[in-house]
Amino acid sequence: MTDIASAWSALGGDPALLARVSTVERSGVLRARLPVREAARACVGVCALAAAELAARRAGLAGAPAVRVDDGAVATAFVSERHLRVGGRAPVAFAPLSRFWRTADGWVRTHANYPHHRARLLTALGVPDHPEAVAAALAEWSAREAEEAVYAAGGLTVALRTPGEWAAHEQGAAVGKLPLVERERLDSARTRVCTRAGRDPLLPAAGLRVLDLTRVVAGPVATRTLALLGADVLRVDAPWLPELPDQHADTGFGKRSARLDLATGRDTFEELLATADVVVTGYRPGALDRFGLTPEALAERRPGVVVAQLSAWGARGPWGDRRGFDSLVQVATGIAATEGSAGRPGALPAQALDHGTGYLLAAGVLRALTEQMDEGGSRVVRVALARTAGWLLEGAAGVRTGIDGASDGGVSEVSADAWLARRDSPLGTLRYASSPVSFAGGPDDWARPPGPWGADPARWE
């Protein structure tokens, strides 16, 4: 079931706290064949409940504050990138080569939003940068051949599969064995009390330092949420990896952003780690290991740290080291086939795997921090887009919002205006989606707007 109770159980939460949660259900939002609305509500609900639980513990309250989850706020936040306006300008959407394509025997979806991924796709296909040329090339390949050839070239193309085909796939079987949220205690490091004073006792992450080594959507959504809850979040990116400005603006609220080469700036990174409380990574499993960023290595150098890891396909199985994005995971796992119609694949009404997994990851961090107060120990939390996709598909057996035709694309039958905010920023005047994470006495907005990518020094404030 894709409900709050099942997600809270996956996080190891006390079932008695579920009584603190109330919901405002709006049937007209996030309409899809799969239970997207229920899953989105659950991901946000457990994140808010984990925040309320930790806030109560840190403030010495007798009970957790009440949590309220409004489907309208959730649906608006799950398409936050569509609501963003920077100086009145709408953000740039998917690139022309990021889409579905017919093949000789079915369909594939490509991802070419970043220049290096686009170049690798074109190299694999041996064609110029024109949609017509890509279409003609892919029409002569089988879907699985195209998937493997583009992957071998370092690009991103995934063949359309049904849920049954994914379940029979070796990677699908490996991910299916994972819990929705993996949680592990790494050692017996003593409880570390955060001595950095927070401004507000009901900011559960106040005074905590979060090293954000994530990109794109899911990881930045998690760290954006921790920033909302009071954490000092420093995002660190490699100088040579391009970032999409609008994507950074949408997920950069509450954070600072620095560029650092981990190979040449190792001393700087170690200085940051020495006082970090949480390290969040969103790169392919193993990609950062050579820099000493395995959970075990981080815990050895910083006992008591919480390490949160996000991946597309999970850390086990033959695809464990592959790159992936929400749109591609939807295609591989059978979601696109389920949401399609008239022989064409479809898509969820939001990048729900990205957003939902991001809130689950933030919830896992908050629960780990709460457990540390009682038991100590360095902790690791792992989530994967493909596992969230499996949870969504599993939930279809219990809850069906079944509709005919394509998904609707976010908030419908309800105006999003109530959950949009405006403020000035170094990027210009912003219109943006408010956070749906809400509990009594908790924050209403981020303490700071996003700034330019990589413009801040790589040091704590």
C-alpha cells in the first residue's frame, strides 16, 4: 500500500505517532492510473512526521506537533519546476532529444538534457544533432539494442518494458528485494550532541551541517527540505559538471552552492567533513568511493555522521552502476507502459519518483538523527528511484485512481495559487512552490532564496 502508514513503517517509525497526522484530500490532483496522489501524500507525510518527531525531541516537548498534509500543497510541490518563474520567465523544459522514440520493435526513451549526454547519444547512433536523424536511426534498431549501444557510449537510453518484464529482469529482481528505505547502523559511536545553537526550537535540523553532494532533482529536493527545517546546507559540485540554471534555482532554496574538485581540493573537503553532521550523495553507486566517500570511510573519519545515499537503480544488480533519471526509470519499470494509451507509452503527471524519493530520503535522515539521540552510532540511509517505482506499482493493487487517457500534469480542479510564493533573490524575482512539509509551529518558508550555482565559498558559515 502506498499510504503513510506503510512508508512510516519502512522508516522504522513509532506507529503511535501516526495519530498526529491529518490529511486534506483533493481527488482532482495528480490524476493517473497509478496511485500517484496517495504515494506523494505518503512521502511528504512521513517527512513532515519525522520532522515533527525530531523537533519535539530536540525541544523537549511531551509529544510531537500535529502534522497536516494537504494534497494541493503536495501536488504543487511535485511539479515545482513548472511553477517556477525567474524574473517572470518560465524555466526551460526537457531538451528536444529527451523524449520517446519508436524503434523497430517498440519504444525507447532518451535523456539528453546535459550537453555531454546529448553528445554521447549522437555518437552512439552516428548521427548529427537533428531529431529527424535520431528518429531515423532508432527506427532501425531494436529497443534493447539501442539501450545497450547508447549505454556503452556513456549515454542514456532505456527500452520500454511492462511491469512483468521489469520484474523478470535481473535488475528488477534485485531492486525488488530491497526495502523502500534501507537503514543501517554502522558502528557504536557515542551520541553527539549538536552544540550549534538554532534560532527556533521547532526547526528540527537547526544547527546541523549538511554536505550536499547531489545533482538533478531527488537529492536536491531532500537537501532543500533539510534546509527548510533549519540545516546549514552546502551543496558541493565538481567545477566541470554543467548544471541547468533553472533546475538549480528550483531546488536551491535554503542552500549555499560551491564548486570543489575533490581530487585537488581534498584538504578543503576534509575540513568540511570534520564538522559535518550529514553527508548526502546522489551519484552512481561507487562513483565517489575513490575519494573516501563510502559510508564506512566517512564514519571512520567523522564518527556519528549520517550518510544518505540516493541512486537511480539501486546499489545492487547489473545496473547498479548505471546513470538514470526519473523519466528513464518510469520507462524501464513498467510505469510508462501502464500510463500509456493507444499503443503509445505515457508518463506520470509529475516527476513523482524524483520528488517522492527526495522526501523519503529527507525523512530517513531525520529519523536517523532521532534514533541517534537514543542509541548513538553512525548511520546510513539508502533510497533508489527504481525501488520507489516498485512501491508505486505495488500500491496499484490496493488503490486505483484509474482514469482513461493520459495523466493530467499536476494540479487540476484546484488552483495552485494558495501554495505559491514570491520573493526577490540574487537571480531575480522568483515565483516558486512552497514546501508541502508542514507541522504545527514549523517553518513556513526557507530562510534564504537560491543564488547562482557555485558562487559561494566551500566553507561553513
